[in-house]
Amino acid sequence: MSKIIHGTYYLLLIIIAFLMLIPLIVMFSTSVKSDEFLILKDLGSMAAFWPGVPEWENYQQILGDPNMPFLRFLLNTLIIVFSIVFLGIGVNSMAAYALSRLKFRGKGLIIATVIALIIIPVESLVIPLLLLVNRLGWIDSYHVQIIPFIAHPFSIFLFYQFFNKIPKSLDDAAKVDGADFLQIYWRIILPMSLPVIVTVAILQGLEFWNSFLWPLMVTRGIEYRPISVALAQFFGRDPKVWGDIMAFTTLASLPLLVVYFVFQRWFIQSAIGSSIKG
Amino acid sequence: MYKKLIFFLIWISLVHSIHAAQTIQVWFHSGKGEERKVLNEQVKRFNQMQQEIHVNLILLPEGSYNDQVNAAALAKDLPDLLDFDGPYIANYVWSGFLRPLDKLVNKEIIEDLLPSIINQGTYPGDGRLYSIGTFDSGLALWGNKQLLKKGGVRIPTSTKDAWNLKEFEEALAKLASTPGVKWPLDLKLNYGRGEWFTYGFSPILQSMGGDLIDRKRWVPSGTLNSKASIEAMGLLQKWVKQGWVVNAASGDNKFYGDKSVGLSWVGHWMWQAHKKGLGDDLVLIPMPRFGSKAVTGMGSWNWGITKKSKHPKLAAKFLEFLLQPEEVLRMANANGAVPARLTSIDQSSLYQKGGPLHLFIEQLKTIAVPRPFHPAYPILTSVYAEAVDHILAGGNVEIELNKAVRKIVEDIEDNDGYPPFGK
Amino acid sequence: MPSQQPASLRNIESRAAWGMLAPAMTLLIIFIVVPFFLAFLLSLTNERLIPRPIPTKWTGIRNYIRVLTDPDFWQALRNTFWFTFFIVPVQSSIGLGLALLINRQFKGNHIFRGIYFLPTVVPMVMVAIIWAGLLQAPEGVINGILRQISFDQIGPYDWLHHEWLAMPTIMLMSTWQGVGFQMIIYLAGLQNIPKELYEAARIDGANLWQLFWFITLPLLRNTHIVVLITTTILAFKLFTQVEVLTQGGPLGATNSLVRYIYVAGFQYQKVGLAAAASVIFFLIVLAIALCQHHLIQTDKD
């Protein structure tokens, strides 16, 4: 490849990278400016990209505001997302194992139903679901944000596909050794399924870290409110103080970004793609 | 030894039961910083001055406050005492959330309340008092004296010499060409779609002879989409189209910070900010007579005790505390609102005769129209605010008002006409 | 005796299967299947969200008539379709483009991958708020850049409050956030294409464009299908960014189906109406899924 082509290639890559990063750079730069007038002025010019000498006042303000306990909201989100992911992996992989490995009547129907359920958007069910969980007395709690979302048709489907590719001979060998189905699932299948477990964890985790509509309807006070809803409300306050807003946003996206950079390989390398691509 | 222990335990439990305060849950909309601060202090003082009741104050964001109350009502999880925007009373009483206050709150206090407060807190379904505000609201025009004088605009001082429509529009036109004026009028569009649109702009309807709903038959058709209402909303749209109105994205402070705006159409709650920004240049101007009469809004956030509360009497005690003349005054001084008690008004340097905000009292006594007392109010205000939002953005006035009417009609139909209303 | 062995074994196997399926099935039934049928039932009533002193009544198809004659519903539907029809091809092709760019072996390619996927990791609420800052009018970053590169000729625009610009702005922002997902799926698809095919074609004298057109695209068939279906479903759920940034405005230009349901059912408490809209929403999603399935099937033949 000639040097010019090589150069333009890199230039293209860098320009795209810059486009992807601009908003995040502006977010951070704005969050470390304490003078709101300066922020508004900077936002209209290239100075928006430059943090200057960082000042951490906005962060102190966010972390010290008793009406907006940032850490509580973050903890709520973490509890909810981890519970969904953790319980989801167990419940969904177990179901997928039964569908992939065991013989029983009605199996075909259940597989078809699970695949059909994938396309039903939760969003189309929120109103009846709200009435339902209210009957159960669940409103404003952690479990109302967890239990309805543990079983996840798409995750079951991903597990099912993955298990189908694991040779049956492994199961048979274990059976000869006297293992029952639960043991086979636990000792043989699951340990081999790390790629699909990671994929499911990332997908379901991102989905519910993102969740907004449901918690907006089922949480009220500070106690169980996740960070997404808290942030949207913080943003909705007038007048808008961009320094504080961007500091809040930076803090709120930080945990995921850290997880992302630590486990980047898992997110990006074929793990997700190869399990999904079907 | 054994006996001693039992005695000790009984003693402990007795002492404990005497000193164990009953906790009552109180909800408050977290609106203005000053209001929040005063109420937090009031709660603190109340909790310290007596042992019987412990008030647990919960602040909820204002933007979604009504949704939150609904969600709590759905979960049967309402607090003992809560505040809400005045006109919601009919909906809350009809739905069975609230209990009457006339027997719970001291008569002397009730008799000392501003008539508009009693009016706002009374449910027309049974004529009983269900809610009390510690302050009423005032809506008028705030002017920048310097800019108005420069533009050669007459400044009215009482409802009697208020501008008519022609004078008002001339004033805007004059201001528009006055150097130093970027926009003649701030309508606080930055507040966005919400209760402000109904509170702030339904007086134009009423001034022109229209209204949100027919208050005798309780139907919106022929009232909200009447000729008068269409004309009234057309005015609002015209002002925006002329470029006379500060746009939503420009922020809150064009009138009192940049001082590039001649008139600000907003309520009492901006008093502190306006005074601080403009000082002696600040002048309060009565609502104009757009049609045959001038109309202003009234009613603000009110307190109500819920039906499900197990301690209504204790909740009432806290409410009585908030209604003491000096507490009322404290809040009113902080947020610039009209104090709810006549005694407090006499003591208020802002509101007594000659005070800078006395005009609000005059308006409340003569030209204030409450927002409709009807259980469909929540939907009425949302769809009206949506219509205003669309009209401001250039939508067809008649189509938007017809759409709003249709949604209100559907809601009333879905609730069988909200018996006993409309019967 | 030996003939009974398999039967009882089958029995054990079947019982184990149902046992392992039970948690997932129970949850799916309670939280998806039941609400699904509940939506049908509720859509035929005048149910209100919160308690009221009058009983709920059957109202037949009144709610459906109301939804279908409501111009706001049609506007929300149009907006959602427009959003989907834009997002699906644009996001897929940019995703494929990015995947092609970084699929090659070169120094630092994992850094670029990491950066390109980064926005996808940032939750939508936060993305929306960051962009609200960028899109400020008149003094926002985007207006600032436009002003500088056009020497004051272009803008400033109030992106989110402009009737014609608001939806494209939402689309642009959504693409920025979402495209990493399509990129990843395509990347995996690309890595599954045997290298020998390219080498063989190159020996036959094929140029880059021909390689792409005759090898890459057709061999990504399964990947296209996955991307098409997942992106469509994701696009149809449009809500968060609209609720945070525009509340459906200006003039309803960014209102979406999901937001229509949310406003009707939660803010206006009209459960019956919202349920009717939900049923219609569901039928539309089903129709699209069947269409896509059908297209894919005929394509196979």
C-alpha cells in the first residue's frame, strides 16, 4: 500500500474517532469549569473542547447535594442491573439447556414461543404490566425493577443456539459416569459457555442500565430510583446549570466506561458478534 | 433481681412510648430554592419544639410531581400530608384522596384566611374545605422602568388604569424599537410545557370572553374552542411571530440579568430575582384588559391531608404550625408570594398598602379567576398546555384548540361525566 | 423389564426438563404473556390508572376508534416509521463501513475499535443530555462549529425546537450512539468469511469493489438479517431521547408511538386508550417481523 493511501486511511480513522469522541470531550471539559457564564460562552466556540485548568467544584456540589444523592442512585442502578444479569444468566441458561438437550413433549412449541416473544417490545406492555405489579404491591421497590426482566427471550435464544453447538457426546460421557441433568448443565455445559455468558451479561446489562421508561413509572422517591431517571430529573430542573449537569453526567457514565475499558476485549472482540450473528 | 428487671423493662417501654414521636410523612414539591430552604427550616424547628410529632419531609421534583402523586395513589401509598397545585383539588377529592379540613384545622385560623385561599381550597362537590395554601399567587407584568421610559410607554399603577389590548401591543411595538431592548416581552417560555402555560395564559382567554371550560355545564366544546378563545390564543401566537417574545432557549435571566427585556409576564415567585437584578428600576404593572375586562390568575400550592392518613390530627397540627402568621410571613418573604393570612398581610412590608407588591392583593380582590374546579382538571391543564405549546410553535390555533377539546370530552366521557359534576 | 427402562428414563428426562424450564417459563408467562392478554382486555374498557369512585365499564371498540381517529396517534406512527426507515439502513451501512475499516490488521486497530464502540456503552439518557449541551441555541458547540466553518453564513439553528430539524437531529444523535452495535455484529460476520475466497478472487483479477460486491456482501447474508431485525425492533422503541430532549415537540414532530402510549396511559391515566394503542403497536411490530421474515424466506428461494 502506498504511503499516501496509508496516510489517508489513518486520517479517516482519526476523523471518525474524533467524531465519536467530541460529545464526550465536551461533557468532560464542561464539567470541570465552575463559571457558568464562561461555560455558556465556551459552548459556542472551540473552547468547549478544552477543559482549561480543571476545577472540581461542580463535582463537589453534585456529591454533596442531599436532595440528589448521587451515590444512592448509582447504587440502586448497580443493584438492579447486577441482579437482573446474575439471576438472568441462571434462569435463562437453565431453560435453554432444557430446550437444547432434553427430550420432552411440547418442546417445539416452547422454542417457537420463545422466539416469537423476542419481538414483543416490553414498551408495548408497560401499562398492563404497571397495573399487574401494582396488584402485587410492588411499586417503588428494587424487585419491581428486577423480577419482570430476569427471564429474557433473546438471552434464552442465544444460550439455546450456543448449547446446540456443544457436542452431545460430552453429555453422554457424563451420563455414563452417573451425572444427572442438573450436574451436566452445571459442571459441563456452563463452564464451556463463557463466551455466551459474557455476551448475554453485556447485552442484558446494557439494556437495563439504559432502562428509563419503566423506572420512570414505578419509582417515586430517592430510595429505589436508578441513576438514569435521577439524571433526567436533574436535567429537567430550571434554570439549567450546565457545569453541574455535565458533572452529573460524567459521574453517571464513569462506572460503565471504566468497566468498558477494563473488559474492552470482551465487549468488542467477536464475543458479542459471534454469538449474535446467528 | 428478676422483678427489678421487669420493672426496668416496663419503665423503659413507658418512657419510650412517651417520647416516641409519631412520624408523619409530608410531601413537598421541590420548586424554588428559597421555598425549599424555608420549609426545611420550618420542619426542623417544628420537630425540635415538640416531642409528639416527627415530621419526615420528602421533596419530590416539581416537573413530575402530579405523576408521582398518581403513582402513589395507585400504590395506596400517599403520605399523611402533601402539597399540590391548587386546581388539582377537585380531582383529588373526587378520587377520594383527601379528607375535609374544616373540622381538623383551628377555626380561628380558617377565619383569618384570605378569601381567595378559601375559594381555592373548597371542593364545589360538597362545599367543604379540603386544602389550604400558606400563600396565594400573584400574576402581573413586571417592567423595567428605565426601558419603558426610554420607549415612551405609559406605566399603569392600578387595575383601574390598566392597558387595553391596543395600548399593550403599542407598548410592545415601541419597546421593540427602543435601543437596548432585545425583546419587548418575556413570557417565561423557558419553563416549557406545564402548569405555567395554563396558569399564565388562560387569563388571556378569560379576558377576551373565552375560558378553558364552561363552568356551569362543565363542557369544553364551545368555550375552549369558541371564537373568543381562538382570538385570544391568536394574540399569543401573533406576539411570538412578531419576534416580541423571548424564545425558550434563551434562558431565564433576560429580564433581570441581561436587562434586555422591557416586560416580564410572570408570577410573584420571581420577586427576589427581579428585585436583586433591577433594584429601583423594577415596577409592577397590572394585567392588561385584552377584552372587556382584565383577568389574572390565582391559587398556588396547597396543603391537603390524605384520607388514608392514620394521624390526621397530627398532620393538621403541623399544618397549623405552618399557618401561624409569622411562619406564613417567613415563607411569603422568601418566595414573594401573597401571604395566606390577613394578619400576615398587614404585617408584610411587601404587601401592606403602599408595599411594592400590594398590586397583587388588589388584583386578587378584583380580577382574579381561579382555574376550573373540575375533576378533569389534570387532563384539562395538560391538553391546554400542549395546545399552547403547539400554538407558540406556529400551529393552527383552531385545530389545536379543537384537539384539546376532543381530549377533554373523551376524558369526561370515560369517567361517566365525573358524577356529581355535569349533572 | 428392559422395555420399561427407557420409558421411565424419558419420564425422568421430561420432569427434569420442565423443572429447569419452570423459572423462566413462569416469569415469561406472568410478565409477558399475561400483560399481553391484559392489554387486549383493558383496551375494551374505560379503565383509569388510579382508583376512582365509579366502576370500570366495557366500552367495546370505542378506544380503538379514538386512537385511529386521533391525528396525534397518526403523527406518532409516522414519526416512528420515519425514524425506523432512516435509522435501519443508515445505521446498518455505517456500521458495516466502520467494520470494514477496522477489520484490517494494522497498528492500533483495537484502539479505534474501542473508540468507535464507546458511545454505545453510554446510556441513552446521558447521551441525550450531552447532546442537549452540544445543540444549545444559539450558543452551542454545533452552532459554533457551523458558524466558524461557514464564516457566519450558516445558522444558528435551534435544532431541537425547529419543526423540520428536530427529528433529523434526534436521528443523528441516535445513530451516533447506536452504530457501534451494528459495527460489532458486522465485524464478527466479516471475520467468518474465509480469507481464501478473497485470495482466489484476487488471482482472478477482481478489484476491491468487486470483492466487496460479490464476496463480502453476499456472504454477510445472515449478518444482514440479524442486523435488520434487531435494529428495526430497537428503532421502534424510540422513547428515551425524545422524552428527555423534546417531550415529543415541537408540534409533535418527534412524538413516538411508545411516548404516545406513555402519555395516554401514565400521564393522562387513560389505561383503556393506552392499551388499545399498545395492541395496535404490537400488531404493527408483528406485521413488520412477518414481512421481514417473508422477505428473507423468498430471498432464500
